Amino acid sequence: MALVVAVVLVRMPFGVSYALVRAVHGRWCVGEVGAGTARRMVMAVSVAARWWPGRAACLEESLAVVLLAAALRRRLTWVLGARTDPYRFHAWVETGDQAVLLTRTTADGQEFQRILSV
């Protein structure tokens, strides 16, 4: 269900997703997700994304993981990053400033620069 909500939110203006994640973190979530639980959440969303008939890439998956954690009243940091040469964009989740499975490093070893974290 979190993936469906994330896919819908990604189709809306970005401010809607941003405001929702900030509001949920500030009012609803009571603690951070542990690393092991966060990894299991990422893997569960990745499996669901394989069955999704449309696009479910890093942005949709990372947002879905954040929403899944929020449904359990826990917080994960949603991070959006970019790099140049060539221009690329990426989204991932972090717990305790550590990327969880959706790494911030590309296949060629270059890191994405953090642009926004919520």
C-alpha cells in the first residue's frame, strides 16, 4: 500500500510529498527505525516494486519506505541527491546517517551529493 501512495505522491507537485513527510515526521513518528528493520523494509518495497506495472524507481521506492516506516510510527530520513558528469539524480533512505541498501554511490564509485533530506 505504501508503494501505491508513493507512486501517487510522486505524480503530484513535489511540495506535497515534502510537506507530507515533514508533517508525519514532526507529529506522528516517535522514533527512528533500526538498521535491520530498515533493510527489511527496503527489501519488501523492492519486491513490491517488481510487481508494479509502471515506473517504480529509486524515488518511488525510497518514498514508499519512508511512508511504511511512518505507518509504524517510526522515522527514516528521505534523501534526494545529484551528481554531475553526467547529470544524475537519486533518492535513498538513511537511518542514523547511514544509507540503507539504496546506496548513495553509483556503480562507477562516485557519490551523489546530498541536495535535500527530510
